[in-house]
Amino acid sequence: MGAYAAEVDAYIMQFDDEKQRRLQSIRSLVHDLVSDASECISWRMPTFRLAGGGPIIQIAAFKNHIGLYPEPEAIEAFKAELSGFPTSKGAIQLPLDRPLPLDLIHKIIAYRLRLLRG
């Protein structure tokens, strides 16, 4: 990779077709669930924010996985459902050799929205 992308489309386009497809699937899911979500690049990653609120989720592509960054409390809340995925305090790794768990990502985004909207 050369220069860091300044906007989400440019970020996604720098990857191969499979990573682009996965990133776009998560992006579409966010916008389907949150009509007023805005997007930007923050910490060099696509970041989806609630209008007038905080970040809903961040995503990033790596060599062997897609990283999902839903804030630590979401990872803790879905600990049991995430047991089959590598996680850290703030990140979930979604391996490229497995189907994207869109139902679980949907639940995580909905959880983040409940927290942000109070």
C-alpha cells in the first residue's frame, strides 16, 4: 500500500475483490441499519458514525482477515457468540477463509446503536 486513503471508497478500492466485497457488505449493512450514518477515515480505517453521535463501528482489511472495531463493551457483550473468532479488547478478526457472519455483525451494530442513542 502506498499513501493512506483519505475517504472510504478509496480505502476499499485498494484491496482485492474478495476484501472489497466483504468491506462493502459491512458498509451496506451499517447504512441499511442506520440511515443517518456518516462515514469517514479515522485511525486510517473506515469509520461509521451516528449523526451527532459517536462511532458505531470501524472496519479494516488485513492480509488474512477483516478487522471489526465495535468498541470494547460490544466485544464483551457478545463474548459467547464471538468465541469462534480471534478477539482482543477492541477488535474482532473475521478470517477470510470463513463466511462473513452478517447476522452477528448486525446484532453488534444494533447493540452499538442502543448504547449511542441511550
